[in-house]
Amino acid sequence: MKTPLSDSALDQLFRAAHTAHGFGPEPVTNETLHALHDLLKWGPTSFNCQPARFVFIRSAGAKERLKPALSPGNVAQTMAAPVTVIVASDSRFFELLPAQFPAYDAKPLYENNATLARDTAFRNGSLQGAYLILAARALGLDCGPMSGFDAASVDAEFFPGGRFRSNFLVNIGTADPTKFFPRGPRLAFSEAAHIL
Ligand SMILES: Cc1cc2nc3c(=O)[nH]c(=O)nc-3n(C[C@H](O)[C@H](O)[C@H](O)COP(=O)(O)O)c2cc1C
């Protein structure tokens, strides 16, 4: 077993990490976005498929394209965020599998089973989005994930070909602590887990 991370690292990743609903002025550089991807890409996925696609929205013009699809409660926080990420999934992820998992030809499993392909893209794309949140926290950033938006509108605007589907959004930057919501309680081990 490796050495557990320090208490301060665990605080930063989990215990003290709060969902951001407002942001300070510190920018998120392109170098940081590359560093973020260089971490999250190592998170495990089934057959090493990597269905997630990340659209980093920084410019005012791109924010304006996203704005009409947002739920009203998400507009101000998204406009204030230095970067908003569209976490999307590639519905034809299996076309890249021969390169991503050369040990076994898994492509036919998915190209001949639309339900399995859809479920696999959603499961692993969601995992990769979660890896993005933890990687961002590890780099010292704060995140505000959001599912309050019209996915069909986002897909029509940003993925008109129909191959990619938006899953959720993540605002990233440095949180404005005055905008944190009160911490909600988490389930106890006895409520959420069983040891059999
Ligand atoms: C997938 C997902 C979707 C969410 N959607 C929204 C949203 O649309 N708008 C919003 O303000 N917060 C949204 N949240 C934030 C959650 O309410 C928040 O992460 C949760 O209550 C935990 O808050 P805490 O980190 O401050 O403890 C979402 C979070 C996740 C992970």
C-alpha cells in the first residue's frame, strides 16, 4: 500500500472542497487547462475507452452562445466563471478503441450493440468528468458542476454533427467564498454502504 495523501491534500480534494457558485477575478490559463487534461486523462475507464470530450469556454463570444441554454439560476455563476467546461461524450468512441486498447479487439462489442455503446459512453464520460473535478481541485482550482441546462440546445450549438452529446457543465476558477451555499449533510456509512 502506498502512503496516504496528507490531511491537507485530502481536505483540498474532498473535505474542505466546496462547490463554487461565484468566482474571483483570477484567470485560468491555457497552460492550466493543459495540466488539467494531463491529469484527468489517467483516470481509469472500461477498455481504456475515452469517450469524454471537453470544450473549454472562455471567450465572451462563446459564453454568449452557451447562455441561452442555461437554467436561469446558472446564468450569473457561469458568466462569472473564468472558464466553463462542456463535458460531452463521443457516441462513436469505439472507433478509437483499437488504438486505445490494442490488447483486445473490443470495437465490435460496441459497434454492434447501440444500447451497450450508449451506456458505456455515458458511464465512462461521466467518470472522466468526475476526474476533471478532482484534477481541478488537485491543481488548486474550484469547480461548479451543473446539469441545469438544455442539452439539446447545447448540442445543436456546439456539436451540430450529432456525434457528441453534452453531459454536464463545470465552471472552474477560484471560488468567491461569499457565494458558497451552506454545506449539505452527507449520508453516513451505515446509510450508504454495506459490508457483506
Ligand atoms: C452533476 C451535477 C449537477 C449539478 N447541477 C447544478 C446546477 O445546475 N446548478 C447549481 O447551482 N449547482 C449544481 N450542482 C451543485 C450541487 O448542488 C453541489 O455540488 C452539491 O450540493 C454539493 O455542494 P458542496 O460541494 O458545496 O457540498 C450540481 C452538481 C453536480 C455534481
